[in-house]
Amino acid sequence: MDTVVILVLGLSCLLLFSLWRQSSGRGKLPPGPTPLPIIGNILQINIKDISKSFNNFSKVYGPVFTLYFGMKPTVVLHGYKAVKEALIDHGEEFSGRGSFPVAERVNNGLGVIFSNGKSWKEMRRFSIMTLRNFGMGKRSIEDCVQEEARCLVEELRKTNGSPCDPTFILGCAPCNVICSIIFHKRFDYNDQNFLNLMEKLNENFRLLSTPWIQVCHAFPVIIKYLPGTHNTILKNFACIKSYVLEKVKEHQESLDTSNPRDFIDSFLIKMEQEKHNGQSEFTMESLLATVTDTFAAGTETTSTTLRYGLLLLLKRPHVTAKVQEEISRVVGRDRSPCMQDRSHMPYTDAVVHEIQRYIDLIPMNLPHSVTCDTKFRNYVIPKGTTVVTSLSSVLHNDKEFPNPEEFDPGHFLDKSGNFKKSDYFLPFSAGKRMCAGEGLARVELFLFLTTILQNFSLKPVIGTENIDITPIFNGFGHVPPLYQVRFIPV
């Protein structure tokens, strides 16, 4: 009996403490549904499609509201005005990286994506400068992408028009571009180490988007003590880091400080320059984390967009035909597409933009946090509070994009058929934490898609009415279903 009494008292104290924490933490936070002790609002959120839940909450509480994932509050910004106001107008205050427990276990707060404060600022500045030094935003990176596009075409020809799953072929192309910058090498499409890395990146993106990981992020203790697919993610990242370490060691043995070959060389030189600085952010651990971040981010998002894009074009052959007609008219058959062609190809440019808008690849963006106590629309958001900026609510705004749930390149065309820019086009986010590789990704998406469609007709293996374009997961990312396609040379 004594044990039961102690247990009941203990649970009662825990519940009271939870209620006190949540009530005292609300202060002047934005409104939101009343959280339950310990578990917060998790039962009121559809973890299979959190963006849909956000949309429903915004109808009740407005564009700025608070949810509790477990015991910690998360402020959600819904709609273009709220997202822009935070990320651009108050960019410095909202420039922190919010809680993302799985990633925190991988890099321990290092790298360029999930770091904060001085470490983040130095790694981002160095990474952007180094990427530019090795061609990003210059003609040289366009040449690199064009060459890889030719290699991609040759690999697709080897399918001989037979049905194939394009997942890994499409993943290899952007991965080779980023590998040329990081490792100063590209891989053969049949290289087993290369395919293993592709498989782990692809699996991680899929697993990170499952409902289980959303539960893990609400209750991080799970990651440390319980079995589950989160351990597969950690294991995969450990394998990728191990490969990166192997390449770093090779670079150390052949390093010429007067002639850096790639990103790793540049980082090693920076480490040498700061070896007497006890506060330096340029350490071996930082190098591994930053290279892993750059490698993963530079591969998976672009390859998934390409894969999803081809699926949408399979579903809508009339759109594909119009793109191919424009390619034939502007580029022809005797040369490869180049970025100068884009300004003369408004329909193709609109299709590339519409693919990114429609698939809404990272619907909730990566989490932000406020770097200080921040007054925002008459609310006070305490320093360190995680802030989620709903990119879905921007990309699927029904006033800017009529019928946003429909795939329609006309969303980016004016009445005369000219390309029309939109401030609501934010697939790369905005502000101080916007994607550092946006410029490279834009070049890759345009050149890879146009080169594929210049050389092949896309033939489905089932009727277009039976092609399912619904994502199989709606969590961290929108993961497209697996499919097969025939690449028929033209």
C-alpha cells in the first residue's frame, strides 16, 4: 500500500509540475489550444500531416499561434505576412535554429544547418564564401552541371527504354555536383560506395518524414532510451560521417596549402591558420559536421525534387509536350541547354517553379528559434523558443496561387505567357537562414530537367489516370511515392 501511495503522490506531483510549467511559460505567448499535462497538444495534431493541422489551427487562432509538442511551447507562423515579417523584417531575432532532436544527436550542435550563435555564423560565412570560390553562382558551376547532365543522359540511355525506378539515377547527378565541390571528384553511377551513400541519404529523408520521428521530436527522451527507426537514422549518418572522415584523412596526406582543391582543403587550411586560437570554431569535429551537412543538403533535396517533378510530368503529358516544344524551339538538338536559355523559355521556367511550389518539399521549414526575448505582434516570445514557419501556407496561398492544390504552370505566367515572379515563392525559405545552396539548386533543377526532356520522352508503365502523385509521408518532408518510368530516346 505504501508503494502505491508513493507512486500516486509522485505522479500527482509530476502532473502539477507539468501544469505549472505550461501555465507559467505561456505568459504573453500567442494563443493556442489548451495543452494537456506532459503530452501537450500532441493528441490534437495529426502527426501524419502536421501542415494540415496547422491550417486548421490558423482558422481558429489566427496566423500566429502556440502549440505544445510535449511540455515545450512552439510558436507557429502561418501565412506569407507572418512568415515574411519574422524571417525578413525581424531576421536577426528569428535567426536561431530551433529544436530538432535527431539532428542534435548527429552533430552535437556543430555544422552549418543545426548550429547556433557564433559557431553558426562562422560556419555559414565560411561555407558560402568557399562554395562561391569553387564556382557557385559562376559560369564554372554551370559547366559542371552541364557535364553531369550529359553523364545522366548517358546513364538513362543504358536503360534502353525499359521500365526503371529513377530514384538512384536522379540522386547521383546532384550528388556528383556537390561531390566535385567537397571532395574534388565525381563517382561512377555504378560505384557501390556511391550507391550506398545514396541509399542512406534517401532512407534518412524518408524516415525523418514519418510520424514516428514527429513523436520523437515531441519527446526527445525516446531517442536516447527506446528502440525505433530514429536509431536507423543515427546509424546512417554515422556511416556517412565515417566516409567523410576517410576522405578528410586522404586530403590531409596530399594537402597543398597554396592550392586548395575543394571545400575540405579550404577547411583544413583554415584549421591550420587558427590552430593557436583556443576559441576557434574550425575543428575536426566541425569539419565533419559541416561537410556532412553540405553533402546531405546538396544531394537529397534536389534529387527528390527532380524525382517528384518527373512524376508530375508523367501525370500531365500535355505539360511535358509544351516544355519539349519550347526546348526544341529555343535550344534545338545540337547543343546542351544553358542558363541563358531560361529567359527565352518562360513556360519551362514556370514548370520548374510550379514543381517546387506544388510538391512543397519541406512544408514546415527547418525550425527556427528566437535569439532574444522578442516582441512580435503584441506577443512576447521568450528567448530560445522554437518557431515553426509554415512554408506550405505560403506556397499554397489561394489568393496568390488560385486553386493551389492543382499543378498549374500558369501560376507563374502572366496573360501574355511571360514568366511571372512571385514573392510567395519561398521553397528555399527566406532571411538569414535561407538555403545557402539556392543558387546551385536552381541551376541544377533547370539544366537537369531540360536536358532529360531534350533527349527523352517520358512514358508511364500504367495509365496516367492511375498514376498516384500523393506523397507517402507528410512530415519533415513530402516524400514522393516510388514509381517506374520508361525513358524513350527522341
